[in-house]
Amino acid sequence: MSNQPNVFQQFQHADIDELADVIGELLQNPITIEDADHKLIAYSSHSESTDQARWSTIMGRRVPEKVLTRLWKDGVFQELLTKEEPVHIPAKDEVGLGKRVAIAIRKGSEVLGYIWAIEVNRPITEEDDEILRQAARAAVSRLVQRQGKRKAEEQRRKEFLWELLLGNHSSDTLIRQKAESLQMQLSTPYLICIIEAAGTRLEQYLYPLLMRDKLLWVVDGNQIILLIGQAGAGKQPDEALVRKVKQFLADSLGKLESHVSEGQVTAGYGRSYRAYADLVKSYREALHAVKIKRLFPRETAGIHGYRELGIYRYLLKLKQWDEEQGYENERLARLKQYDAENQTAMAETLETYLDAAGKVNITANRLHIHINTLSYRLKRIEEIMQVDLEDMNQRVALYLELKLDKLNSER
């Protein structure tokens, strides 16, 4: 079929509505053409046969939300965004979607929109797939100008998001007025989530997920900064928002880790807020969470949220305080000196013991030593450091000091 002549050659000067009609005549089936945001651009005009999804799209000038959700859930858009071939889609009667074939309209790697053909009058064949491929190429020039306008609007939204991230606005009323003028939907509650990965075009790999969840985002070096909101979450909106963020991270981190060749993928998010003047707070908290996760990857492996950081939330401030005071930890220095002189691992034993909340069986298992050996080491640590490991105050202080020392060495 690749040798088939270009059937759209004679329609070079046809506008997008005429192009939709031509495709419809060639395929003998109804056609809709949408932009990348699933807003209706054109549809074939002389076809009485249709289905509920197409009728709703034409009436509402946009693909219905329940249809989009189902197509994302079933992986249809993921296919369209990653394949240059037409995608054949079985009927999904529960959302009013009949059997159809779709193809993405591409300029390079960028998706400008989609052509949809409803398989209602006759089956769509392999020969028809070639017509759709040609139609997608023919539609590019018609959508480029529209895409330029869309990109300018998107850039203004990104600039406004940066203003919010940097705390340049203090009036929530004025923020919402500007967001409305930019056609930005600001849901509440919301939070800022950051994903960081070296040497990777994050927005490219995450594009299907960003589109699926309709997220606002900006890129800063090797970080993508995401504004995630939760509308209509019922009685516990903050919990629903955190579930949504965790699901997004579960979907995106695995996808990224398979592409990142060097370094690690790190993610963190701030607390939830309702006033958009507080967005800067959630951003700073997300930055803090990412920094801590970068410094303590093992200890914070299962943590992404700022409010889940526990003692790690305080470490950077404590380090700054120690530096301002010129504080030196003499008892920890004695333990490290003992290790150096005797080729022992007392500092590691102490940290493992405190990581395990003082549970000797767990500590012995993690260190692969007998429990009697552990008991001897703990007693020796108490002698060297002049501490009482049964004293909770001293135990917490030692735990913080060990993590601060690790922070010093890792920075």
C-alpha cells in the first residue's frame, strides 16, 4: 500500500472542513478532526450515521470526559502518542463509543491532533489505513498555524505558573481571575510535585500521563515541576489528592526508570493547600523533599511526601545550626576513631540498631551477626561514647547525630 498515489494531492488548498469531508467520502464513514487537547476542529458534514460519542463531541465541541477517561484507561491514547500507524479501536458501548479507527497528526515527534473515523457504514480496511496515513500528513499544514496559537497560550500559562512558584502573587482573588483569563483550571486542594532525572527529557516520556491527568507543568533543568489538584474529592479531599499523586508517581517513576541510563530518578511533593497564594510553600517543600531523598536514598526509599520525612525534615536546618555554632560531635568522633584504629564497624552497628528502633533481632539479621555479638558491640559502644542506649533522649540525639554526620560526608 505504500506505493498508493497521494489521494490528497488535488486538495492542497482545501481548508480543514473540506479535508474532513474528503476523508469521509474516501472512507465512506463519518470523520472528526480534533486538536491535541481533544477540542473539535472539523467534522465531515454529510453523514447521517453516527454514535453517541461523536454526536456529543460535535454538540459540546470537545470529546466528552467519560470517553477520554475510558480511552486513556484502555491505553488507546498511549498507542496514538507512540505509534505513527492508525489504531483500530473496538466499540465501547458503555460510553457511547462505536467501533472506530484513529491516527495522530504529527509534526516530527509532536502530536498536533487526531483524525477519527467511525466504522459505521462499512469496515475500514488496510487500504483505508493508507488513506488515513496520507490524511494525517495532509492535515499537518492546517494544524500548524492553530498549534502556534496554542503554544503561545501554553507559554503564557507556564509563565504564570512560574510566577506562582516564585511567590510573586499574594491575592488569591487576583490569581484566580488571571487563571480564568488564561483558561487555567485551578482545582483545590492542590500540591506541587517534582520529578528529577538526569539526562532525560522528562516531559517527553511523561507526556501521555501529563495529558491523561491534565496537569500543568514547567521544566527546570533536570526537574519537571507539576501542579496537581483534586476537584470534587468528597469528604476527604486531601487524602484523595495524596492518593492521586501516589498513583501518578507509581505510573511515572517505573516508566522513567526504564529510560534513565545514568543517575537515579527522584521525586518529592509538598503539602496540600487551598489558597493559590500558598503555592510557593508547597513548591519549597517539594524541593526540600527531593533534596533529602537525593542525600538519603536508602533511608527515604519509600517516602515522597514532605510531611512523611520525619526527622529528615530537620536535618538541613540542624546542620546549618551546628555550622553556625562551630559544633563538633566529640563522642561520635571517638567512635569513628575507634573503628579506624581497630578495623571495626561500631558506627555502622549503632546506626543499624537505631534504624531498627532498637530491635536487636532485626539489627542482628541486617548485620548478619549473632545476637550475642551484637550485645557485646552495643555495650562497647556505650563505653566508648559514654552513653546509655536505654535512655530515649540520648538514643534520639545519637540517631540525629549519625544522620547529620552522614549528611556532612555525602555533601
